[in-house]
Amino acid sequence: MYGSNRQFTEQYRKVGVQSSITDADPHKLVALLLAGALERVRLAQACLEGGDQARKGKAIGEVCAIVGHLNGSLDHEAGGEIASNLSALYDYVMQRLTEANLHNDPEALRESLELLGEIDAAWNAIPRDQRVPAQATA
């Protein structure tokens, strides 16, 4: 459903996800990106509560970069309706993150965290034997 390992590796470097990514398979790389997005939404929530507007904006910007990359990496041909639905959900999360940033809206951050958490849980629930091997997507 997603693109190549190289795309994900570059995204990790851009947003600073700390992990051993060079040996990770595509499934693990997406899982790490989702975990990084969730971590940054939580950071944005804490910054909003603490009144640190600059850090809140930076954290939301990083979440948007991750979500935008995940959305752009979807393989609509292989993923079909699931990829289309996931793309629409990513677009909605981006909209809510933008609203959260512009209007200091804690509800928009909470909703974004919830939606990304559901995607993360579903992604991590995929059985190992149904995950695409690295050679098939590279």
C-alpha cells in the first residue's frame, strides 16, 4: 500500500525520528512514522496547555510533514479503496491539525491524536504473514 523504503528513510531523517531505520522493513518504517506523529501530537498538546506557541507550531508542522509523507507514499493502484479511504482520512487529519495550529484548538489536536492512534493500531494489528516483504516494495 505504501511506496519504497528509501522514501521513508529520508522522511525519518527530515523529522528526526531516532531509530535504526536502515534495516527496517516497510511495515516497520510506516509504524515508526506513525509513532513519531503520535509523539508530536502529544507534544503539541502539552505545548498548547503550557502556552509555548512556538514549540506547539513546530510540533504540529512536524506531524503535518509526517502525515503528508504517508499520504503521498500511498500506492493507490495496489491499495485500491483502502488507500483512497486512508488518503481521505490523512487529508482530514491535516485539516484538523491546521485548525489546531491556527486557532489553538485542543479538540482538534485530540481528534487528530485519536484518528492517528486508530490508524496506528490497525497498522500494527496486521499479522506478520500478511505484511509485504521488503523486496516486493523496494
